[in-house]
Amino acid sequence: MLRGLSTVSFYAQDVDAARRWYAELLGVDAYFARDMQGTPVYVEFRIGDHEHELGIIDSRFAPAGRSEQPGGAIVYWHVDDVRAAIARLLELGATAFEDVTARGPGFVTAAVVDPFGNVLGVMENAHYLEMLRRP
């Protein structure tokens, strides 16, 4: 039924500021943007080996009942070095959410809250690396 990650949606009151922050973090600008009256309300990045999508949506369009507090499900993006990734995220203004945690051989996680209130997880994932090596 679930065939793969399609789009992860984050929310921000200032989509333009979030776009700049993520462009600096990722080293690439959004490939798609939707404006409303000259103001960006949605931007989308393609990320990594499989070009998974990260969308930033104006928080006015968040589902009803969405908590303003960070939490809930955490999406972990594979990184080669969790400690280096967390250091970079904190340097860019994110705040710590989950400390670096070994989950078992080949699996390490950590998470931050971006400057816009979204939880961003990073993970060293042995399974991800195995999949990359497959023909």
C-alpha cells in the first residue's frame, strides 16, 4: 500500500524566510513555488538520492486542530553523519529536540526544531545505505 515517501509538508508563518533557511541548509533552492498576491504560500524542494519532496506551506493552510507545539511524528532524513548534521542545523538556528541516540547497530537518530516550529529528524540508517548499493 505505501510505496515510498512522496512529500513531507512543513508549515511556516513566513514561507519566504523558511525557503531561504532551507535553501541554505540544503545547498539548493526550491524547484517549485506557488504565490498568492505576490507572497509565497508554498515552496517545494527535491532532496537527496531519490529526490524526495519537502514542501513548506503557509501555516494559514494547516489542517484544523494542528498543534502549534513541536511534536508528533518525526520524519528522519538519512545523513552520513548525525553529529555533523545536528551541529550544522544548530549553527543555522534550529533548537535541539531529540539528542543523538544510538538505536542499534547502524542506526543513530537525532532531531531539531527548525526556526519555524517544525521537527526535523536526521538519521544514520544502515538500511538506507544497503538500498543505495542495490542495482
